Amino acid sequence: MTKRISIFISILTLLCFKISSAQYNSDFGSSNQCYGKTFSVVAWVLTDTFDLALPATQTSVENALIGASEEFADLCVDFKLCSYTEVPNHRQDELVRGIHDEEIAALYRKKNVINLYLASNVSDNAPVPVAFGYTTLGTLEAQPDTNLRDAIFLPKGQISARSLSHLLGAFFGLYPTHETIANGVELVDGSNCSTAGDLICDTPADEPGGSSGEVKNCQIIMDDQSQQPETGLTYEVPICNLMSTYTPSCDMHFTREQFNRMLLIMKTGRSYLW
């Protein structure tokens, strides 16, 4: 009898373990694996003569990294600020992509860590500030060791856990949810979700360039422009996804497939990082 009870308990324990494991892996946003790594970040703050235009501080950068670490917690990954350097009176505090970024990264860079550059304005080849800045997209293959390989550029006024999480997502291989240029248009019916758009199937197809609808109370009020021409279906946009460009008040998150893609690139194309 004792032996039978022992066997029964063992079977029950194994069953409970399988159930709890399945429940964890089916949780929205959870990853299949725990990487267990701390990534080193160095911050370079470009300042104008008086640094009157939205100055950043070491505390604000550290707080943003703490918040971003919380968003990556499902991967057992966090980010640590290793150094914070102000570059005073710099003529390129107004930073334009493709014009100033290469020079900045050549002057101020540490290898094999994430280099975060903060300027008053960060523009993408145009005199219009970029909301979340930009970075080099992570890939499965290690990219050539150029000055821009490990660079993230961000406006000082946008330093936050939200913006850093978005850029770190791109750094580790995630496209914006509204991506159409690199991979083509993702259909709302999901039939090409693995080969088009952001290449992620558990993020709904997003409107190209972001929604034309109005966001209220974490809901989007769709307008006549929110129907996809290719399918005739209405977008159900992922307004609370960290790789979207909406600004709702709801909790932002990554999805499981996004976590798994980032994890794969952490282990391959970004495996050289400290």
C-alpha cells in the first residue's frame, strides 16, 4: 500500500509539473527559455553650450534601464549602466542620421557593449525629430565590427523605459509592428505573418506607419482609413505592444514570439556582447 501511494504521489507531482510548465509557456509574453545575462550599457550625452535643451541625467538613464530590464525579465535579462559621460559644447547635439552618427560613434565608443547616445534632437535624414530614435537592427549573423554596430541614438527628451525597450527590441532583431518596407505588407488575416510585416505571428497586423485611428483609454477608435485594401478586413492594431508606436496608458509588453526572436539573436548575432 505504501509503495502504491508513493507511486501515485510521484505521478501526481510529475503531472502537476507538466501542467504548471504548460501554463507558464502559454502565458502571454512568456518565453520558452531563461537566458540569464546582464548587458553592459555605456551612455554618451551630447550637450549644447548651456545644455538647455532637455538635459539628461545619469539618474534618468539608470531609471530607464531599470524599467527596460523589467520588460525583459521574462528572458532573465537586464541592463546595467557601466559609465555615463557628458560630451560638452558639442556641435552635433542636433544629430542627423547618416550625417553625424558615424562621426559621433567613431569618437565615442566602447566595443562589445551597448553604446547609448543622447542628443537634443535625433533626426532620420530630415529635420523632423524621431520619436524613439534609432539603432542597428539585430540579425542572426554577427555584423561587421563598425562604429555603428552597437549604437543606439535617442533624443534626450524621450529617455524612458518605454523608448529604451522599443529600441532594445530593435537592437535584438524586432521590427516595428507596422513594418512594411523590409518584408512587405502583413495581411490582417495572418496568412503571411511569418514572412511579412514584423515577422511575428502573435502580434496582429498593424497599419502601415501607425494607425490613423484615435487612441482613448487603451482602445483605438478606428476610422474609414483602418480597413486593409488587400483583405478588406479592419486592423486590430497592437496598441500596447512595445514595438508599436502608439502612446496609450495601458501596460506595454512584448509577446512570446518577440521574446523568442530576441533570445535567438542574443545567442547568435549579438553573442559577442558583454
